Amino acid sequence: MPDDETSESFTGFVRRVGPRLKQSLIAALGGEAGREATCEALAWAWENWPRLQNMENPAGYLYKVGRNRGISTLRRKVLFTDPEIAGGEEPWVEPALAGALARLGENQRVAILLIHGFGWTYREVARHLDLATGTVQTHVKRGMTKLRHDLKVDANV
């Protein structure tokens, strides 16, 4: 049984990191798979807390754990659900956006969704994914160019 200090430090870590870990895994894997991968990653974190808490970037490491576990169990990738199926809970988006996002590489899709969909900063995404900020900027720029082309949107409008 873990001691109170261990439980408190882990609980604080989950409160700080959990919501963003969930957002990033949903961006990478889709809604259901991302939520499941978050649970898997946090379970792994609890089992390996002494090791994890001493890492330089524990949130980035957990992202990789969750992503790897999510990919191994993912049957189909769904980025957005149909609003009617979801009971009207999902906001309306351009119907072609889900397909266009799915055609992006994973790094571009995750960076775009975290920055433009969840409001993260470039620096936050870079730290979370363990990438250089410039690399994240490149992923977003190239991904947005591809999205605009795919959706036939003029960036100058």
C-alpha cells in the first residue's frame, strides 16, 4: 500500500497533467481511443510512479505510453463524431474537416488540434510531445497548408 505522501504527490501530478494528457491523446487517437489511452497511461504512471516522477519530462513520457497503448488497441480512427449520433453534444464543424485531418501525418494533426482546437501554446505542445518549438511550428504550418488545399480554402480571405 502506498504511503500518504506518495498518494498526494501522484494526485497532484494527475491534476496538473491529466487534462492536457487527455486532450493530446484524443487529438492523436480520436475520442474514445484517446480517453481509453489516457486511462491506460495514468494506470501505468501509478504503477511506475517512483520511476516516472524522477524523469525530466514525465508528461511527455506518459503521452508516448498512452499513444503506444492506444495505437495497439485502436480498431478504427475516429477524430470527430456525427453530432446527431452524439446527441447534439459536438459542435458543428465543416463535414470534410475530419477526413482532411485524418489525411495529415500524426504530428501535424496532433499539433494543429492541440493549438487550434484546444488552445495550447506552441511551447506547451513542444514540451508535451518532447519536440523543439520550431518543429511544432513547422508541423502546424505545413499541416494548415495541406488542410487549406484539401478543403479548398484561401488563406488570404
